[in-house]
Amino acid sequence: MSSPTLVYDDDCGICTRAAHYVERRSDIGIVGFSDLDDELRTWLPTEYERCAHLIVNESVYSCGEAMERAYERTGLPPSAALPALRRIPGYGAVRDRVYRLVAENRPLIGRLLP
């Protein structure tokens, strides 16, 4: 994959807003699930529709890690702290629990956001 790409659920308002936020502030391109082509789909896990995925070079990051690494590429605070956070034991599990909590409560969270 030549340029970083964030694959996301474009049927979800929160997901779409987050993807566009990253796209405007980084070098990452975005592709919604509804626009996936066969080539891009080969990079994704079988059950790719469970969460977002960031494809960078030969690596694929999924769910919480995908969004964390996408946000990190924006260079906005507190993205500079993310490499240090990754070294904290248990951080990845907490990050993924928070991601799943947001994913499971998208309708409620979407009503709370402006």
C-alpha cells in the first residue's frame, strides 16, 4: 500500500466525523466500507466491519490501535505522548476497551456531540 489509508464504517456518523478529522489534519487517505475495492479488501481482516483499520506500508492496525495511530499522524496534542503511553503495561488493553465502549454506544455518543 503506497499511502496511509484509514478504512472506516461510513454508515456511522461518529466514525465518519473521526475519519474526516484525521484526513484534514494528516497525510492519511480515507475509504469507507461502502467504497472498498477488492485490492484494499485483501489488506483487511476477515471480519473487517467490526472496527476501523489503518493501513501503513505493509502494516495493518485495527480498532483502537488504528484510530490511535491515525490520530498520532495528525501531530496534534497529545499525539506526542502516544509512543510513551504504548510502553505502559496494559495500555493497549485499556485503549481497546475504550474503543469498544465508544463503538457499542455510538447512538448515545452521537447525540452528545455537537
